[in-house]
Amino acid sequence: MTGSRLDERNAQEAPAVLEWIDEGIARITFTRGDSHNTVTFDFLDTVGRLLHEVSARKARVLILTGSGRTFCGGAQITYFTDPQSPLYRNARAIRDDYVVAILNVFSKVRDASCVTIASINGFALGGGCELALSCDFRLMADHTRMGLTETRIGALAAAGGVQLLARVVGRAKALEIALLGDQLSAKEALAAGLATSLHPADQLASATEAFARRFLVCSPISIAETKRALYRCETVGGQEADQIALDAVASAAAGTEWWEGMAAFTEKRNPSFRAGD
């Protein structure tokens, strides 16, 4: 299905919906902006299912965005403050039942073979910032703010923050951002390397779609193997990094897209790449 028609699920009932805005470009929109698109168990179940659908249909680019004034507001704090909640004053359940569940979903974004873009329409704080960090790119509306605010409320950014932030902005800046718990303006996020680009709020969606379409001229297999190798090389030494890169070459050369690209170059034409070839 192409076009801008929303998934048939009712946006008022589901915490997120899926639409296909172009051939190969999927967008998941978090729909509970009135409650700041917080990370509830329902949110995790729905987003996890939609990510599976995006993967099964071999999306080449995935955009994540929010509704209302918030991209994603992070943890559902009432889980920790309501005495009736199974997480109330239960450190083990907070870690094993909630944060692990968040990590399981966010890691699907991080490990996706397609390009992933956070289109940050509103506040991305705490877990919302961690979800944005799980994406390859972060395009921000110029009025909004981003940050790991957990230390301000006695918590810890363990759903991707402490794992990913230093890889994006470097250790010194990551320590500053994570330990102070500040909310960074869009300009500050761009200066820190946290944001890819800034856009007026009314132009963010179109700018994100235009950016997403730039990847459609590239080989899906090349993108998948390059992403996998680049991320793996971040944490290993020189020789192991070389081997990772060589293995990625072997995987890419074993597919049809390598040979289509070489033939197109020789024949002076545009290559024809389709996900799944």
C-alpha cells in the first residue's frame, strides 16, 4: 500500500499507527500526544508489532514520529508512583519487566537493516531521547528540545542512553548531557551532534520525507551491510574491524544488487534496486 492513508487501526485506540508514504518508505506515528506518547506496555506491544510488519514488508526507510507537542515522553511515571502498579517499589520488576521490554523494542529499531529516521516533532526527553538515539538519523523541529533527564528524577537512562549516547556525541559530551540531565534546545542538540538537521515545525514532515527518498537510489543490501559493519566496528580493535568490513563485502557481493550496480555503472544507466532481491 502506498500513499498517505493511515493503517486501518483506529488512531484513537492504538498508541501508534503505520502508514506507507511511498514505495519502500514506512512511517510509524505515535498517536497519544495528549498523554505525551509515553512508553506504556501497550505502546511497546504495538510498536513492536508494527516494527515486525515493517521488516516483513522489507521497508527501505523507516520514519518514527510523534503527535501533539511530544515525539515520545519516555517512561510512564505512574508505573513507579501508583501503589497498585506491579512496578511500585519493585527494583527487579522495573529492570526485568519494564526496562528489558523497552530495550527489546528499541533494539529492533537500532538493529533494523533499513535506514531509520527519528522525525522529532516535539519533546524527546528521557526514554524519548533514547528511542531517537536508536535511530540512524534525528531530524528535529527547531522549536523542540531533547535530553536524557533521568538524573533529575533519580533514575538512569538504561534503555539505550548510557549505551548509545557516547557513540553519537563522544564520551565527554555524553557525560555532560547524561549527568546534568539538561533539556537541550534544538540548536544545542545540533551543535552537540545529537541532531542531524533542524527544520521549521511546519516543514519537518516534508523535509524528513525528502531525506528518506534520497536513500531509495542506494542498494538495500549495501545499506544493511554497511550499517551492520559500521556499528559493529565501533567497539572492536583494528584487525577485528577489518574482518567485519571484509565479511560485509562478501555478504554484499553474494547478492544480486552488487552485480546489478556494476552492470549499471558499465552500461551508464541507473541501477534498479529492490528490497529483497
